[in-house]
Amino acid sequence: MKVSIIGTTGYGGAELLRILKQHPEFDIQSIHSTKEDIPIWNEYPHLYEIIENKLQKIDADQIADQSDIVFLATPSGISGKLASEFAGKNIKVIDLSGDLRIPAEKYREWYKQEPAQPGLVEEAVYGLSEWNHEKIKDANLVANPGCYPTASLLGLLPVVKAGIINPSSIVIDAKSGVSGAGRSLTRNTSFSEANENFRVYKVNEHQHTPEIEQQLLNWNNDIKPITFTTHLLPITRGIMTTSYVQLETEQSTRQLLELYKEMYSGHPFIRIRPENNFPSVKEVAGSNYCDIGLHADPRTGRLTIVAVIDNLMKGAAGQAVQNANIMYGMKENIGLDFVPLYP
């Protein structure tokens, strides 16, 4: 299948290139940006003599004529407009931005931008690969989940779906590496501000909050608003979410681990850690894995859920390719069997 990527100069687009270059079924047909007619290695010198494609202008008609699928790796506020240009054309679309994940009124409130066309948002299938496989398989338009929601939801959904937690008790403490903020320089992500520092940001205001709540409500109508706090880590890649929930009845860690293993059986990228073993972000770097560790505290009746992902892989480009694999009826892990980088 022939693939086009719009937004290849950002980190998500660069990660798509890394994955798709060695994918056995997808061939990179074209790459697109507002910059034109320069080789991609001018932006990313590590691609010199590996990927020679030049950046091309964005022409939806031409892209739809020459490719089977297009990845939109552009910022929120732009992808929604691009998705509308591909509507009705014979091409599948995967959007890595937040434009198609939540309804218009929520988008306007949390993203502070004008939303995409309501019809597009309604058509888009939410691409949380492990939990929405059947709908993704039949989709022509997929809204790829955000990085924080991916880690948060993969950790929480088994107990939410099982209905064994207090629906008003969810607290998510989330941390991300600086690449999650994108390639554009800001004060907080500059070296002198981020290095040897640990910063909380967007307290109770992060735009991924309604996305997480929306999906939790899909599995349990009793879920109440969550507390979601985000922090910036002085690392390049990685997300860790530590979620706290109150159990409705006494459950042992061993019982809950069995629940998670059963629910994620057959899903190649979810690794449930053994009892008293908890993942760290470095242990999934450069891979599409999500590692989950659990501990049920008999003293407080609370369950602690630790989930880690690489924000550019499972949190963005890796999950996007995983969804493309599903859309074309391939095994989910084709082209994504990267062993994590270590150290």
C-alpha cells in the first residue's frame, strides 16, 4: 500500500518515517509540508542517504490519487481542516492531532480553537487499538488517541469495564518527556528550563482531560469527572501515568493482575508486569509497548496503576501504524516489532 504523510517536519511525522521505512507492506509514496522541494534530511540529518524524499506541497486531490492512506501529523487546528479536504475521496485517513477526538463544544472549550466539521468528528473512529479493534477495521477515518490518554486509558479501562471501582475516585498523575510538546521551542521546554527540573503544568486544564473522560464513560456510564494532573520530565521520550482508584470490594493484587492478563490476552503490545514489579519509561523507549504494573493496597482499599509508553511511538506514530495495520486486515505488530532501546 502507498502512504503519504502530511506534517513530516514534526517529531510525530519523523517517527512515522522511521517506522514506515522498514514496514513490509507500506511504501512511502510522498511526504508533505508547508515547506516545499527540500529533501527531508535537511530537516532531519539522521535520514541522510536513508530517505531521499523531498517535501511536497499539500494537494489533497493529488495525494488521494496516488496513495491508499494518508497520515495527518500536523498540529491541532490544522488537521481537522485537512481531513475535510479528503472527505469523500478514495483514501483512508489517520489523524494524529486532537481535532477529531471530541465533540465540537468540548473541543472549543478545551483547545481554545475552532473545531472541525461536526460530521467529520462523528465519522471518525477513536483509534485506541486494543479497545476499538472492530470499528477501526472498518473505518476510513481514524482519530489517533493522544499520548496521555493512551497510557491513562490502557491502564484504567480493565477495572472501569469490570465495574469494580468507585466511579468518582479516579486520579491520574501523569508525566511526559519534552518531545510531547512538539518541536517548536517554548520557554518551558528549552534546555536551561527543562534540564534538572520537574514542572507541573496545565493543572486541571489539560486538553486531554475530556478525551479520557469520554472513553471511560463509553465503558461505564457512572464515571464522574476525573482529576488529571500533568508534569514535564527532563527527558526526551516517555510517559508515565500513575492512576489511583478506590476499589468497591476487597481485591488482591494477584486477582487484579489476572483480570488484566485476561483482558489483554492476544494483544502483542501490552505487557502486564508480575506482582511487585513496576515499569519505567526507559524500558519501553523506541518501542510500541505499553507496560502496566498494579498494586492493590489492603490498608486503604485503593488500587495504584502504573502505565508507561513512548509518547512518540505508542502515544503517536506507533499506534497510528498499528491502526493502519488493523484497517488493512494485517497483524497489528507488522512493522512495529521494535525491541525497546536500552539504556
